Amino acid sequence: MIKPDLSEKLPTELGSLHFVGIGGSGMSGIARLFIAAGHRVSGSDRSENHNTEALRGLGATVTIGHDAANLGDADALVYTGALWPDNPEYLLARERGIPTLHRSQALAWLISGQRLIAVAGAHGKTTSTGMIITALLALGEDPSFVNGGVIESLGVSSAHGGGELFVVEADESDGTFLLYDTAVALITNVDADHLDHYGSHEAFDAAFVQFANAASEFVVVSSDDPGAVRVTAAIENKRVISFGEAADAAVRIHSIVTDGPVSFSLSWQGADYDARLRIPGRHNALNAAGAFAVLVGLGLDPRQALDGIATFAGTERRFELHGIVRGVSVYDDYAHHPTEVAAALAAARTVVGGGRIIAVHQPHLYSRTKMMAGEFAATYEHLADHTVVLDVYGAREDPIPGVTGALVSERFEDQTRVAYLPDWQQAADHAAAVARDGDIIMTLSCGDVYRIVPQILASLAATSQA
């Protein structure tokens, strides 16, 4: 992978831009904004998807496959952190001496001069960001935004608005969330991850402290997450609004009911406000509390803010239902850290009723799999009824010898509840054979595991005909 040089000064002007990896959820959203701002945009990716098709419809030139010729006469190149340094388009841009910008640097250039709400944290960023955006729109605001996933009710992950607010999901994985000129910072949690970049838990915490201290207006931070509490103690001279179940939280959430779509109450400045979301899961009640804290911190009406949040219907790849075959519901979720997996499975448990959960786990990153195999195994064994483990999706990393999905499956205490099946067709067939009427099959990873969903649906259909 290419590590961005965050000290590099951004160009004053950007003309035409070429995006390498344009089909990704984050990259496509930023490309969409540059098109809306009047820039000529081209890009490449390794395969077609709905993002590449949508961008062509907006006027972008998109090529499948990477080749130096794809760069054309672009004035700047934008790359994703998953790009390898030997990419021919990147190498030619460097040879020509044109600006080569990490996607976060390109986004920082776009945001310049606007009032930025940046949402960071190891988990819950995409949902919290989506809730803020949805509520602002419901309240008549017109924010620009870039989210890490498509907001279901809007059908897009980004848009150029006419108002002063700009809302972004800020990526802490490589430190690029420190690039932004942030007005309002929301920290959902500080659960150590990406230690391949930071090197230690202390360095991970320090980055969040820097992020919070850079906010010019106020900081919203979890009162419950231990890492967030550590960061809060180090925040200097800032207005801080805490949220969570803690008794001293400024926005205190209580009376949470997780039977189906989650409902709860929020206490804020001596008043209680009840809400029922359209999505399940205790973790989403907490996400809503953080979004609410941002909105009331901006001075918006509490009741209207919470009503706006309640209209949020989710984002793609967050407990997303893809089909029901012979009574088995097939969902996909982006969860790729043990804490996220636990939250996703707990939410699924509130929906499945008397049925069972068959999880399909695709480990993401060799380093994370090596470090957290035991935690993943314990989480799945505790919260799912049966687990199918695929092989590792390496993304930006080179393989580590001996690190495969078997590291996770071997850590299950009860081996009858897990199957390591690196062959996707075998995995789909196995999940379908295990599932029965009323069950949920759920794929989990931020890799490309969603691509197995059609195979699972086909395998379910085939067994129903047998």
C-alpha cells in the first residue's frame, strides 16, 4: 500500500482528476463531488460495480483494469490507501510530476472553507454519519456530505449541498482524519485497531486526542467506551458533549428496548425524548445518541433532531437484507472487527426470533487476523449458532506466511459449530445445507464477501428443489 504524505501541501488549483480505484465506496463518493463541482473526472478499477456505472452516467470516463494509458491528460491523480506503489497509473503520474493525492487530501481540498462535521471512531462511523446527514436534510438543511456507505433513503454516499455544513466520515485507519479543518468532531469510540499503522495503543489514543483538540467548535464523545474516556481526559480547552449510558453523560440514553427496531429515551438538559428507530441493535441506539449530541450542539431543536434521526433507514452493507429463500433470510454486514461483529450479531439476534444465525466470516487483513483470531472465534462461537470461515481478504497487505482463515476456525472450542471452507461454492453450499426455515445467514467483512451472497441464495434455491 502507499502511505500518504500528510505533510504535502495541497495544490491551490485542481483541474481534471484521475481516480485509481474509483469504484470503491469512499472514492466514488469523492469523485461524485468533484463532478458536481465542475471538474472533469476519469478513473479506473479492477472490476465493474454499481458505482462505476453510476459515475459514467454522471459523465466520468471509467476504465476497467489498470494501465498507464488510463491517466490520459489528467492534471492530478487521486489514490486510495489500498493502492500498491507499482500501479502503472500512479507511477506515470509521479513521473510527470503532477499532484498525487490520497483520497483524504482530495476531500480536504474540497471541504476547504466550509463548516465541517467529522465523524471518527473504530466502529459506528458510517451509521452515525448517515444519521446526522438524514436528520439535517429532514430539518431543512442542505449539507454537502461524504459517507462510507450508500445511505439507503438517498441512494448515494455523497452529495454537494448548498449549505455551509459539510459532513464526512473521517478515516482513522492511516491517520488521514487529522488532515481536516474540523469544526465539530464526533468520536464514537476509541477501540484500538489499525495497530499495523499506529504501532501501539498509546499512539492510537494520541491520534484521537489530536483530532479532538483540532476541532474549532466542540467535541462529541462517548461516555461509555474506555478508550473514548481516556481521550476525553486529554482534551484541552474544548466544549465537550458526552453521550452514552453513563450517569454523568450530557446526552444520557436509557430505557433501551431491542425487540426488533430499537427504541430508547434520551435525557438532555433536564428533558427526556423518546425515539424508535427503523433499524435494530443496541449499538444503533448509541449511534443515534451521538448523532443527537452533534445536532443539539449545533443549536437544532432536540425533538426535531431526534425525529429526523428516526427516519434513517440504514446504509448499504450494514445489516442489509438481500433475499429470503425457503424461509431463510440472507443478510450482509460490513463488520470486520470483533466489537463490530458482536454488535451486528446481537442486532441479528433481536430479529431472528426463534431461528438461528449462520455467520459467514471473511477475515479482513492478515495482520488483524493474526492478532485477533482468538477474539473473532470467541465472538462467533458465543453469538452465532454456526460459522463458516473463508480465507483472508488481504486488501492493502501482503500475505503473512501461515495466516489463513484456519487461524480463526481452529480457535473454536466446539469444532462442530464451525467450518473452514476457503472455496466459496463449498462455503455457500454448506451454509445452505445447515440453514432451515426461520434462520438468518449473515455474511460479515469489509472485504468482498458480499459477492458470495448470490451463491448462497442460489444454493438455498437448489436445496429447496431437491
